[in-house]
Amino acid sequence: MRNNDNIWKMDFRKSGNFMMLLLLLVFLLSVSFAVSAPSAPVITYSSNTTYTSGLVNRSIDAKGTITTIVMTATQQDYKWKAYVGNVSGTLALADVNGKAIYDWTSGTPAGEVYVSRFSNINWGSIACVNQASIDAEQTNISMSSSAKDNINNTFNATNHLGFNVGVIPVSGCRSTATYLNGIAQSMSSGATFQEILLRDTSTTTNLVYAGLINASSSGYNNQKYDFQIIVGENESSSTPTPYFFWVELS
């Protein structure tokens, strides 16, 4: 009993040190579990463009003739819209109020641009898209499951570059590559502008488009961009579908 009493007394006398160690451990654990996530950027509007076709007049065909013609047309696809542009920013070690103790200005941007119809993405629950999420997104924007230009048929590759969303590694997701100078890219890990489909698993179906940043690369019209990204649209609605944007620099 006396030995036990001595041990208890010794521990009690050192309880101040014990509490300091306990507080330090709690602090270290809180730092370890802090997960970085994409941030909301400041967006500056630059321009908007669309394709308009011309009317063809065949008034030169003589009376009583049979004219054989082959018609080729480009029709604007209202199931989609696109965003292209450039990214700049700073990597910072900052507090909850945005006050930095140190930062690193990014000369050549790298990372990802994220776009989603949903504003409340849980970035700690990001994973590759699944078929249920694609089906739900197509239904929500009135995109037919049999359309050749739907999400399911557009994102038909899985061989994109691997990357991280915060600390979550991503690879082998449904993906595609947008065009360079009007010419289709062969989707591979080396494609210039790669786009990947993700989902927020905490809600099971919330879809996120991810565009990999490729700094100052020739884009769809041979102009220099850091990213190109296409997103689904409801072609039967008179109101454009709103989207939310995030950027993660690396």
C-alpha cells in the first residue's frame, strides 16, 4: 500500500508536466489531421464566343436538273459549354482569417481547376466518379442516356495523369482530353489538356469536373491557356446551368 501510495503521489506531483505533454499531443494531432483542399478563386471575365453557321443558296441549279449533293455540317452542341483560361496564385501558410506567416508566389502554375454544380463539396471524400453518379448528373441536366454526346460517352478513357486532391491520390478515373488547334487529342497520360470526372462520396452522386493545369500551352484555337474544361449543360432549359469553381495549386 505504501509503495502504491508513493507511486500515486509521484504521478500527482508531476501532473503539471503530464498536462503539458497531453496538450502538446492534442495540438500535434490537430495539425496532423488538417487536410488541404481546393480554394475558391477570384474570377475575372474575359470573353464569350459561339459558332454561327451561314445559309447556303443553290439558285444556280437549272430547271429540270437532278443535282446530287453531299452535305457536311457543324452544329453547335447545346448539351455542353466550355471554360478556358489562365491561373495565377500564391501558395501560403495562413490562418483561418487568411493571414499568412509565409507565402510562395507561383511563377508557373501547376495543379487542378475544379468545376461542379454543387457548392458544398466535401473535399475529404473525393473519389473517381462511378456510373451511378454519371447517370444522376445526366438526369439532372436532362441529358439522354442514349445520346452519343452525353457525359458517359464523352468521358470514355481512364488513362490520365495521376494527381492529388488535397492529400487524396487520384488515378484511373473516367477522363477525356479537349482539342488542340481544333484537332482531337489522343487521350493518354501525355495529353496536354486532360479532364477527369470525380464525385463527392459523402453525397454519393455529386459530380465534379477536374481539369489538369498545363501552364501556357497552345489550346483549342492555338492561343495559350493554362486549362481547358468542358461541363454538361441542360439544352432544353432557358436558364443556363450555374457552376462553382475551385483551384488547387501544387
